[in-house]
Amino acid sequence: MRIGELAAATGVSVRALRYYEEQDLLVANRSPSGQRHYPDTAVERVQLIQQLYAAGLASKTVVKVLPCIETEEVAPQILELLRAERARIDEQITGMLETRDRLDAAITAASEARGDGRSCPR
């Protein structure tokens, strides 16, 4: 598939796909006219790259861990990096759960106040 098709299939901009190539995260074959052509597996790879970025991993880290995630073969130094990233993500999840709980409490209080004809203080 060509770069525009991959962009449409993944919801990722053409510019981002070119950046992934520059970072050695994605590989395209070139036609004689220079057009990029990607295998069908590129859709899943781009989705994984997006997930890793969304989790806060830097490009340099993604380059190191992406092959290990795909093959499930991990060198010891990469294993430590993966564990550290997982611990960082766990901390983020804990913080988000605490924020959600606070929002739930505020929603409950606001709903109860509104039911009693009171308004929330500003």
C-alpha cells in the first residue's frame, strides 16, 4: 500500500509516517519512480508505534523496544528498559485513577446539590 493509503488506514498523517521512517521505526520499499510502498503489516506496526508514543515513550526508546515487542525476544538491557517504562506507566495509571475518583466525587456532589436545588460554589 502507498503512504496515503497507510495514512488513511491508521489515521496517522503522511508527515508522521515519513518521520517514523526517518527514525527507523517503519520501512518502505520504493518503486522505480520513488513512491513508498508498505506491506499490509505496516498498519499494525503503525498502531503499535502510536500506542507506545501515547504511553509517553520517546522515539529513541521506541526504536529499541519495538523489535522486542514484535518478536517477544528481549535482551537483558532492553528488559530493564521495558520494566522501567512499565513502572512509569503504572504510576501514570495510578495518578489518572486518583483523578477519576476525585472527578466522580465532584460529579456526585454536584448531582446531589442540584437535586436539592442548590448550586455548586464557584
